[in-house]
Amino acid sequence: MSDVHPARVAADADVLAADLFVDGDARAALDHVRSHSWVDLVASGPLLDDAEAVVAALGDPALAADWRERVEGEATLVSHPEGDQPALAAAHAGDAAHVLSYDETLRSARTGMELKARVDVSVKAPDAFARLFDPEKLYPTVAGGDYPGPDRDPRE
């Protein structure tokens, strides 16, 4: 197992789409990422393909294409073998410590035990991540020094 980075996050396609369309827990969770230049969203082609398809189905293809272009410009892009669960594979390939998903099977204790043998990752629902992620406590470990607060506007 490789060392994971505590400030790297992968989000499943459902979370990425919910972030775009709903002002709720997915947006609150991903605002932590967008608000801090030292926190990275990790994604892969297959993961973005899945999310783009959801965005196109819920919105339209032009919105989906614009969304994907923006995310590709902001995320740390990684590659992984075909057939893997996209968010988990992106997290593994990108050394992310966190996966955000609404999929209860990914968040189950059984899956957690199975994952622990292969990858050091925590799979959480977006609402749990939004509540538990503490940038002030994490900053000294990741960047060093005193936490300066958010350094980006998550809405830009």
C-alpha cells in the first residue's frame, strides 16, 4: 500500500452530480476542497465519464461538457485499470485518503474491512465528511504552520 495524502479526496459520480445540481451535503463537502488550495479533488477519466453522463441526463449535454471541462481543470487527474469502481480506483491511484459516496455498500463495515487489506481509504457520505473534515486541525500536518483559513472562494 502506498502512503495516502490526508488532504486528497475522491468523490463518486453521484456526489459530483449532486454538487452541481443541489445546494446540499455534496456541495458542503466539496466546498471544503474548493475552499482550500492545499486540498485536492482526485478524479479519473472513467469517474468523470460516469458523472458527465449523470449531468447530461439531469441537465443537458452542453452543461455536462462545460462541467467536465471545469472539473478537469481543477482536479488532480489519475488513471487506473478498467473495470475498477471509479471513485475507489481514483482514490487509490491518487493516494487519496477520502472517498465521498452515497452508495451504502461502499460505506458498509464489510466493504471497509475488505478495502483495509488493499488501500488505506475512508469512504464517507458527503454529510459526514462535511461535518468531520476539519481543515484547521489538518493544515499543520499538510502545509505546516498556523491555519490561515480558506484561501479560495468555492463559488468561483
